[in-house]
Amino acid sequence: MNPLHRKDVLKVLDQVRPYIKADGGDVELVDIADNGIVSVRLTGNCVGCASAGQTVFDGIQSALQGQLAWVTGVAQVDADYMPATSRSAATESVQALHRRARRHLLDLLAALDDLEPGKNLPEAVPAFINLARGELSQLLRLEEEVIYGAAESFLGRTAGPVAVLKKEHEQLHRLFTEFTDLVIRFGGAGGPGPGELRAAAQRMARYFEQHTQKEQSVLFNVLNEGLQPDLQAELREDIARHVQRLGLAGALASTKEKP
């Protein structure tokens, strides 16, 4: 949804809203299609009264098309309607990347279970280090720039949960670094043994799981359920742009190939 178009439509709706509320009703912006059709939903006393509802809708349509030249039409939708771009969770892409990271952590733990003193490191170990330095670091950046920003902008969470989650990102980076340092020293004189690698990997996996569960309950559920449909669509588009910019498109595409 074009944010400028959304702003213009909301401004017009704010102008007509006092007249609608005077009759016990209200109007919500649901969607703005690329072809210029604005979808709105009438609520309150506007619902269930055909004549009154039609009169209100006609007034909204006249105001929008009279003030905004790009509006080609106005559609009234029912209470159950959701725009096509809003039918899946706005944060689904980020959650899919979480699931992918979780699978890599489980693969790492499984590979380290079989590691014995004097043996070479399994391929899953350097693979995970590359993942942590690249994809996982970018995933955390995506969350901070988009998800946390959305929580602060849309929900007013300027402190509290968001601040805690940002601190947890710092801890995740420290755990990634700790594991990488152990791997570098593995096999050398006085270096760590398989048990230390396993313990470090378990700490990473446990902390990552706790962190993502907290994000799910504190942020994702609120954003997916609390935001209006148009804001959910805007959030989804912002996530998609950052996925491309941060080089996560390939990783996200792979999540659609595996269950």
C-alpha cells in the first residue's frame, strides 16, 4: 500500500467521520489496490441498516473521489474481509527464517553429539559459523530495523520489551562469538574438547529458542493481531524490502521448499 495514498485517504475519512459517528457508526480503511480502488468497512449503526448504510457509503465515496484524483472507485467490504496481502501473518517471513535457523542449530547439535576427541570437526560446524556471521546476523538486523521499529512506531513500545529484546540480540552475538572462538582453538594444544563445543552449542540453541519464543508472544502476536489490515500490509512490504536488501531472499526461498 502506497503510504502517501494511505495518508491522503485517512485524512479524508477523518473529515467525514464526525458525521458518521453522529449516527453511531464509524468507518475503517481496509485496503488500497494498485488500480486506485479504496476498500472501506462500515461499523456500528451503519451495519444492518441498508438505507442508512448506503447513504453513509455514498457520502464517503463522494468525498474520496471528489478530493483524491487518483481514486478510481470505492468498495464497501464486510466484517470478515481481509485484503489478499493481509491474509497471512505480517511477520511470517521472519518467523520462517527463525524456523530455518532453528533447523541449523538442531543439525549442529546432532553433529556434535557424535564428535569424539581427536576427530575432525563435522561439516555442520563451519556451516553454522558461516550462517551465524552472515544470515543470522542479518536476521537480527532485520528484526531491529523493522519488527522492533514497527513495535515502537505503531504500538508506542519505546522501552520495556523492545529494549530487553535488543539486549538479548547482543547476548546472541556474544554466544555466536564464543562458539566461533572455541571452534578456532579446537584441536590445538590446551584447546577445548568436544564437551565444551557441545555445551556452547547448547547454550546458543537454548538462548535462541527462548528469545524467539519471547518475540512471538511479546511482539509478533501483537503486531499480527493488533494492527489494522492496512498497517499489517505496510509492515509485510517493509519486511520484504529488507529481506532483499539484507541478502536474505535466498534463505527465505529455501524455507518454502522444506517443511
